[in-house]
Amino acid sequence: MYSPNTAMQSLLRCKPRAVPRLPGSKRSLPVTCSRASLFLSSTYAMCVSSSCRRITRIPIVLGHSSRSLEHRIAFTTSSCWRSNQPVEPEKKPLLKTAKLLKAKLPTLKHEQVFNVPNVLTFSRLFATPVIGYLIVNDHHLWAFSLFVYAGFSDLLDGWIARRWNLQTVVGSVIDPMADKFLMTTLVSCLAINGSLSLPLATLILGRDVSLAIAAIYFRYASLPAPKTFARYWDFSLPSAEVHPTTISKLNTFLQLILIGTTMGVALLHDPSAVSSSAGGLLLSLQDTLGGPEGVARMKDVMGGVVAATTTYSGLSYAWMKSAVKILGDDEALKRKQGFRGRMIIAGAFGSVVTLAAALWYREMMKKVEESEKLNETKA
């Protein structure tokens, strides 16, 4: 068995290796271990030999002066016995790493989504497919009644949000989305019935599709990392705000008037509506407007006005930077994302305008040919 002097001689022949910190499992070594340790103080070092259980104090002089060290110097001697026990590796500080990564992620504030204005907006969303089904199946009285409710809820939710300060980013996104979904459904169903011209329906729907494509890009580009599917559809995490332009609000109002007028005219062909208590009022309004010809003429004028405002409002999103506000601190990145989104709107809606103009020209040529054939038959 080794004596303390023999252990110290073995230690002095070795070259010390300084390590800042050893794992906790190495601080209390077993008797059979081949490792000795030095705990340095200002003037003495405590030598714990692996071959005995005694502690010997030896003076330590580093250079020409004593130094106060907090390091632990480990000596491995080839003359000592090797340990038969496996050495456990030091565990990585995973919890600390996770906290550091979480601290680097941007913190987003969750909003109260389910308030009264948003509930009214969601009810309008759920009523929209029902209105479309009723229009296609010629139940115009019920469809017109739900359309009136949708318009009333659109006015009511905005007033409640402003009156009781319940405005949210979710509402700023869902409210125009509900309006566009309602308009898209009504325009599509009325175009299927033939109550609305195909070029005008193409222009209205194409504008909405162009804005929807741009909205998909804006949401993905402005969403902070990590960009996951769940975070993309979590609207309580705001990343961009939509501010409708003045011409866009006017265009929406005129579209609603056009759709309401078209649905009101369709009531004249619904027997249940004509035979109801409001049937006499409908017939009197038709006579006031000049009969069926006057009603058709009024629809054509309103369609032309809506086509002009739809074209201007769609193109306004391509050059107005204030229409979409991206949230964040990187101004250069926000300018780049905004420019790309506006170019997407310009390219998509420009193609829609070209297609609508081609369809309108084809319809005009058909009308000219039909009038010429009618004149030939009369002659």
C-alpha cells in the first residue's frame, strides 16, 4: 500500500493540468481511483491521495508569489491504481439552453378574440353559405332576409367595437374577410343565375382573389419565426394590419347596393315574395322606375359605376403603402415585404382587368350581331 510520502512523490513527478470546473461526481473520488486532486488556497494545497485516506498539506508557490486560485488541478498518476467504476459524462445544461432560445424569440401579445363584435362577424361568415344556397335554389325571399341581417350586423359590430373600445387585430382581419366572403358568394351565385353579367362578376371576383393572394403572402412574410402551420392560422398572433382605403370602402358600399338591387329585382320573379304583404310595394317600385325596362336600365348604370370603382380600388392597393402595415422593428425588411406584396396585387389584378375587358368586348359584339339579325328579320 502507498504511503503519503510515496503518493506525494508520484504527484510531484506529474505535470499539473488545470481545469476550470469538474463535475460533481469527480469531487468525491473512491479509494480505488487513480486520481488525486489539489484544492489550492493562498499558501497551502490540500492533497487527497487515492491510495490512502489521509490529508497532507503542502505549500504551493507559483512563480515567485503565492496566488489565490479557485481552480481545481487534477493529477493523474500512472503508478496509482485505475478505477474499475465507469465515469459518468457530464450532462449538458439543456434547460439553460432552452431558456436562452426562448428568450431570443419575439414575445407576442395574445388578444381576447371572442368578444361581441367578433361574434357578430363570425355569424355573418356562417350565414353566407346559406344565402348562396337559397339564391341558387330560387328562394329569393329568404335569401334577401338573410342578406339584410348580414348588412345590419356589419354596421353593428363596427359601432360596438368603437363605442366600447373592443377593437382587435383579429377583428381588423376577419371583418373585411367576412365582407369579401359574402360578396364573393353572392356575386358567384347571381352570376350562375344570370342575374349579373359575366364581365362584372369576373372583375369583382378577380379583385378579391388578387387581394387574397397578397394577404397570404403578407401573413407568411410578416409572421415571426418559427413559421409553423399552427402559428400561421393563429390570428391571436398579429403580424400585419390591413387598413382599407377610402375608395375601397366606397366600392364595397356600392357593391352592396348593386347586389341588394339585383336581389330585390329577383324578388319580382319569386311567387312567394309577390304574394306576400310586401308584394304590392315591389310592384309599385317597379312601375315607378319605368317598368321592367327601367329596372334593367338602372342595373346597367349601377353595374358600370361598380366596375369603375372596383378597378380603381383594386389598383389603389398596388401603389398605396399605408393600406397594409407590417408589424415589426426591421424597417428595411418591412419595406421589401411591402413592395413585393404590392407587386403581387398589381400583376394579379392587372390580368383580371384584361380578362374582364375581353369578356365585355365579346358580349358587346354578340349584342351587335343579335341586333343586326333582328333588324334583318324585320326588314
